[in-house]
Amino acid sequence: MKLDLPFLPARRVVSLVFLFTFFFICNLQSPGADPSGSDHGVSRADLRRGERFFKGLLPFDIKHESCISCHNLKASDSLNWNPSAMEIAIKYASRDFASFEQVVMSPSGKKMSEVHQGFEIEREDLAHVKSYLDEMVQTGYPQENMEVMWLVGLILLILIVFWALIELIFVKKIKPRIITVVILLGSFGWLTNILYTEAVALGRQEAYAPLQPIKFSHKVHAGLNQTDCFYCHNTAEYSKSAGIPSVNTCMNCHLIVREGTNSGKFEIDKIHYAFDNNIPIEWVRVHNLPDHVFFSHAQHVGAGKLDCKECHGPVEEMDVLRQHSDLSMGWCLDCHRTHKVQFIENKYYSSYKEFHEQIATGKIDSVTVEQLGGTDCMKCHY
Ligand code: HEC
Ligand code: HEC
Ligand code: HEC
Ligand code: HEC
Ligand code: HEC
Ligand code: HEC
């Protein structure tokens, strides 16, 4: 069967693909390319100089570590104690160059004078760095642009695969045909590779550990300093929710502890900022049961006498808190079927006369959550 598609000659398809990409890229660039880049009288060239300096590409005889080796250009989810480039940029966007120069070049505080030691930076270079950081606040993480470029690349690949298929089956203009076959196989292979990597990444949800507004570490607090879980999650024993500590709770200690061994002043300063301006710290929730499920800490920690560890894992070893169990229905039921409740000398169970008698007469030696009704649908579902 031969199908002629006169309205789709190869050349037109190619030019359409390029036109499409061109407009896409133009559209993307518009927010960054608007005059905001030069509103402080800074030229593009100066911004690029600032960027190169920050990344340690300029000057060539640089004596200290580049800024980027400590101040990340992307938000990473493994704990990196240094503030990221964006965090610095936001903090100093509304401040003048003098205060930026002051903090970089005349470090105060223990950590800061350790890491910013012996900086020999020309005033002009540092000014360019400040402009570069100011610009970053306007344009967002460079990585975000990268991700859009990645998407464009993906669309382009798909289009090439389509074009090659159409060329091979219908148009048949390009001779020798092996060229089209190679293009087809190459782009198709690349595409499958990308999709495969993405699909594998999708499965990584169990150890969910979102970025938090402050680099709060359970390892430092519950581990090294052995602060009791209840000091901060003080409603766990008698209420549905375990509770997240308020800024005031942090201030009980951080009124005095102004600097951390790992992060210096930067992170703890955020607590003081929130306290002084009376704004809450917006922690990102890690655990999320669906709305149709009822779960209460009081039943488990208060009545059930369970340790936090049984559900949340070794929290005191985690720098970044992550979800330990999968929170599926099977997980809840498995424990309810097998877990023997601490029945004797527990005021919550004094009303279960029948079980108490059976234990007293030796008929049974333990009671599981299931026997108390812990697998009835209505107990967990509204
Ligand atoms: C000094 C205060 C403090 C102490 C002590 C503390 N926590 Fe936390 N906890 C927090 C803060 C702040 C958050 C929110 C930020 C985060 O998720 O890292 C949190 C979050 C959590 C979460 C995740 C909540 C969510 O969003 O789903 C769990 C689970 C948790 N803590 C368990 C524990 C356990 C178990 C202990 C004891 C081993 C403990 N915490 C000790 C302050 C504390
Ligand atoms: C019971 C006292 C106590 C409470 C409450 C407390 N902290 Fe801390 N925090 C400490 C101590 C002690 C250190 C360790 C200082 C050091 O590294 O020498 C610390 C260190 C830190 C650090 C720096 C870690 C490092 O190593 O650089 C951050 C950030 C921090 N705390 C945030 C918080 C937040 C946010 C809260 C409230 C949710 C909070 N802390 C509540 C005692 C406390
Ligand atoms: C060896 C690692 C390291 C290098 C290199 C480094 N920094 Fe830092 N910088 C840090 C750490 C850690 C902090 C937070 C310390 C603190 O707050 O006590 C910090 C803080 C800052 C702050 C914020 C200070 C504040 O508290 O408001 C600025 C601004 C800054 N750095 C700029 C730069 C610039 C510009 C460069 C490159 C010329 C640079 N840093 C190179 C580690 C580094
Ligand atoms: C039986 C398992 C279990 C035990 C034991 C347990 N938790 Fe939880 N925890 C959960 C589940 C499930 C959630 C999610 C609840 C939701 O999304 O409604 C949760 C959520 C949390 C949260 C997030 C805020 C909230 O209350 O919803 C914190 C904080 C927390 N737990 C701390 C603790 C601490 C501290 C202990 C020990 C005193 C503890 N948990 C014991 C299962 C448990
Ligand atoms: C590690 C063991 C364990 C896990 C995991 C667990 N539970 Fe429980 N649960 C218990 C124990 C022990 C009790 C008994 C406390 C009591 O009688 O109130 C209990 C009691 C309950 C009750 C009260 C039952 C009654 O008879 O009143 C509800 C509701 C409940 N759990 C819901 C859940 C949900 C929802 C989950 C999963 C998100 C879950 N549990 C996960 C151990 C667990
Ligand atoms: C111990 C607590 C518990 C009991 C008892 C329980 N469920 Fe669930 N159920 C859950 C939890 C937790 C989820 C959410 C699972 C998730 O998000 O993956 C759930 C989810 C579901 C869903 C939604 C589908 C899904 O997997 O997300 C259905 C339907 C359901 N349960 C039906 C029932 C029925 C019917 C019963 C009685 C035979 C029952 N459940 C008893 C805890 C329980």
C-alpha cells in the first residue's frame, strides 16, 4: 500500500519543528530577558562576570575556594549545611552592597570566620557577584530553566522520532534510507533511556523527605543533645496529632544557642527572624494519610504505649526527616493483627472485664489489637 502525503514534505516538517522550538525558547526567555536585568545600571557582561566569579572560573589565580563549592546552585535534598546560593541571594536582595561586603569580607561568628577565611576579593568582583545574586532572585534557580530546556529537548526528540517514521514509511525522500533509520534508532533509544530513568525515579516515594524552610536536624536535637521527643511533640500522648513545635519552643533554647556547629548562624538566624516578626515557620508536612482514614497518636502512644520508633524508625539518626513506613492499610493491619497490647496495669483497658478474667484464669495470656476491634473498618474509616 502506498500512501502519498503531498502536504507533508520532509523539508516542511523539519522547518515546522524548528519554528516550533524557536518560539518555545523565545517564550521561555522573555521573563529573564526583560529590562529588569539592567535596572540597577548593571550590564549583561557584568552579570556574567559575577556569575563566573561565583563559580570560580574567574580570576584564574584564585586563592580561596569558589563560592559555589559551598553555596549550592540547586536545592538538594541531602543535607548540605551551607546556605544555598538562592538563600543568600534572597536574604541580601533588598540590602545594599555595603552590608553584603561587610558580611562576606569581615566575617563575624565562629563558623563564618572559619569558612570565609582569608578571602582576597576585589571590590569590583564582589559587586558583580552581588548583581549576579540579585538577578538570580528575579529569574529563579538556573536549574529551573535547565528543566524547561530538558522538556524542550524531550519534545524535540519525540518530534524527530515522528518525522523519521513519516519519512521512512510515506515520504521516502532521503536516500540512502540508512540515514533515516540511524536517526530514528538513535533518537528512539535516547528517548526510551530518558523515560526509563524517570520511571525508576517515580517509585522513590516511601522515603519521602521534602526540603524544609530551616535545616532542622533530629540527629542534632534528639540524637546528639538527647532532647526528648515529647519536648517538641508534646501532644502525642493525649491528642490525635503529635504536634509540631512553635517558634517559641525553639526559642526556649535558641535565645542562648545562637550558632550551630554545622550551619553557623545562618539557619538559627531564621528562628530569630520568625520570632522577632511574629511569623510562623512553614514546615512542610512529611506524613500524609488520606482524608478518609482516622489515625490518632493518643490511641497509639497513650493507650497503646508504642514507642515512636516502631512507626517512625530511627528518627534520632536522621539529619533530614524522612517517612519510614509506607502508611498503607496493610501496614496498619499487620501490626493490629500481631501486636499484643500492654493489657495489665493500663487504665485504658480496665473496662474489658471479660479479657481480664480470662487472663486471670490463665485461659489466654495476651490480647491483640484485633481482639479489641482494631480491624473493624469503622475504627479507621469515617
Ligand atoms: C527540638 C524539637 C524536636 C525534637 C526534640 C523532636 N522533634 Fe520531631 N520535629 C520537629 C520539627 C521542627 C519538625 C518539622 C520539621 C521536619 O520535618 O524536620 C519535626 C518533624 C517530625 C516528624 C515528621 C512530621 C511530619 O511532617 O509528618 C516526625 C515523625 C517526628 N518529628 C518525630 C520525632 C521523634 C520520634 C522524636 C524523638 C526521637 C522527635 N521528633 C524529636 C522538632 C522536634
Ligand atoms: C532543648 C533545646 C533546644 C530546642 C528546643 C531547640 N534546639 Fe536547636 N539546637 C540546640 C542545641 C544544643 C544545638 C547545637 C548547637 C551546636 O551545634 O553547638 C542546636 C542546633 C540547632 C541548629 C544548628 C545545627 C547545626 O549543627 O548547625 C538549628 C538549625 C536548630 N538548632 C534549629 C532549631 C529549631 C528550628 C528548633 C525549634 C523547632 C530548635 N532548634 C529547638 C538546642 C535546642
Ligand atoms: C568553605 C565554604 C564557603 C565558601 C567557599 C564560601 N562560603 Fe559563604 N558561607 C559559608 C557558610 C557555612 C555560611 C554560613 C555561616 C554562618 O552563617 O555562620 C556562609 C554565609 C555566607 C553569606 C551569608 C552570611 C549571613 O549570615 O547573612 C554570604 C552572603 C556568603 N556566604 C557569600 C559568599 C560568597 C560571595 C562566597 C564566594 C566569594 C562565599 N560565600 C564562599 C561557607 C562558604
Ligand atoms: C502507630 C504508629 C505511630 C506511632 C507509634 C507514632 N506515630 Fe507519629 N505518625 C503516625 C502516622 C500514621 C502519622 C500520619 C498521620 C496523618 O497523616 O494524619 C504520624 C504523624 C506524625 C507527625 C506529624 C504531625 C501529626 O501529628 O500529624 C509527628 C510530628 C509525629 N507523627 C510524631 C510522633 C512522635 C513524636 C511519636 C512518639 C511519641 C509518634 N509520632 C508515634 C504513626 C505513628
Ligand atoms: C506498630 C503497631 C501499630 C501500627 C503500625 C498501627 N497501629 Fe493502630 N493500634 C496499635 C495498638 C497497640 C493499638 C491499641 C491501642 C488501643 O487499644 O487504643 C491500636 C489502636 C488503633 C485504633 C483504635 C482501635 C480501637 O479498638 O479503638 C485505631 C483506630 C488505629 N489503631 C488505627 C491505626 C491506623 C489507621 C494505622 C495505620 C495508619 C495504625 N493504627 C497503625 C498498634 C498499631
Ligand atoms: C487499622 C486501620 C484500618 C482498618 C481497620 C481498615 N482500613 Fe482501609 N485503609 C486504611 C488506611 C491507612 C488506608 C490508606 C492506604 C493508602 O493510602 O495507601 C486505607 C484505605 C482503604 C481504601 C482505599 C483504597 C486504598 O487502598 O487506598 C479502602 C476501599 C479501604 N481502606 C477499605 C477498608 C475496608 C472495607 C475495611 C474493613 C474490612 C478497612 N478498610 C479497614 C486503614 C484501615
